[in-house]
Amino acid sequence: MDQGLGFRGEVVDFYHRYRRGYPAEVVEALATAFHLGDDTVIDLGCGTGQLTVPVARRVRAVIGVDPEPDMLARARSAATAAGVTNVTWALGADTDLPAMAALLGTGRLGAVTIGQALHWMRPDRLFPALFPLLRAGGGVAVVTNGAPLWLLDTPWSRALRAFLTRWLGTEPTYACGTDTDSEHRYRDDLTAAGFEVGTTTIEYATVLDLEQLAGNLYSAFSVDLLPAPDQRPRFAEELRHALAPERRFTEHVRVRVLTGTKR
């Protein structure tokens, strides 16, 4: 799960509806770390805009960049519904960022944010390419929005992992960049690129019901793995049986905001 690009079609709607949003404290941490105000920010790997839209309310303009057209279409509609008009949506990937220097000029960006998407990229190449695009005091923020539901240290998460192993035929172990080793690697890559590194941790608890849990899982399936509509009643029933007798699931979310500031 989440090991190959495939965020299109129905998956996009599940992603937007059931993926966690970002706590308000995340945007405050970004604004404080980079002294954001009359700035342009790029949200790289923006998905359906869960981080893009709240950041846009704090700055002059945001460019949301994603390689999936369906994600961008959903993000655009979400921004419109929220009354946010200062976002430009661009189809692209991390490898396209250096070319933006020709459009934006060097030393102009207040920040580049990457919300739970860096595991798709090559940070050792990306961070040095971003450095000249940023103004002094600006920087890069890597936001990991809690571990996947199947990797939590709770009895229901372990039961969920066993269920997914049976359903998929392989154990889901991918941490999507939320693990300690990935964070250490990101820190090292930021430092090597010349950034001053800092970390903010935000923790909270939320309670999911079975529908929300299943929807979150669907949002993590590629289009090739997503159960077909006629399979979903069986998926939901087997999931319910695997997690019985629990019907509500407390999730302790640990959000990490890793910042690299250009001094």
C-alpha cells in the first residue's frame, strides 16, 4: 500500500474525504519558523490540498504541485469551496522544481512545504535544488502526519495489519516516510544541503469508526488494488469481523514538522 503512484479516479475522493487534515498548529509552526507573510510558498506533492489551503490563508500566494491531474482537480474544487483564491495549481513533480527558478527567480520563495509526500521523492537531490529558490530565513518543511493506521502500536492496529496481510497476500510494512530512519535521513539531507534543521512535534488523539477506517484504507490503495465496488461489502464485513468486538478506534497521531531554514 502506498508503494506506487496510483492516486486517481475513485482513490482521489477517498483520499480527500478520509485522509487526516493537518492541525492548525502545523501552519502556526511553519509561519513561525519561516516568518511567513507576504510570501509565495510551494506545496510540493500537494494531493487534494489538505495543507495547501490552510497555508494559503497565511501567505500572499501558494503554488500547489502534484503529478496526478485528478488530485489537482479535486484540490482546485476544494479551494474554491473554501473561498481560497490565491492558489495556482501546477502539474509536476519534485524534478520540475529547479526549472521554476526561471519563472520565480532565485531567492524569492518563502517556503517549500512537503506534507507526507517526501517518500515519493529523492530528497538528497531535491533539497540542494531548492536552496537557491528560497529567500534568507525561508526554508523547506517536511510534515509527516502520523504513522499509517496499520503500523500503530495498538491491538486493533495489529489486527488490522493481519487482516490486510490476508486480503493483499503480503504484509503492509511501508511507513510512508514516518519512521525514525526516514526522519534521520531527511535531517541529514537537509543539513548536507546547507539548511539549519529544527523539529516541532504535535500530538493529538482522534477516534475513528469503521467507515472512516475503511475509507482511510481505500485512500491508501492504488487504483489497481482498490476493491471494486461489488467487493467493498465483503471487504467491510471481513474488516469488521477482524477487528471485533471493537467498533471505534482511538488513534494517537504524532505529527512531525521538520524544518530546514536558509540562513
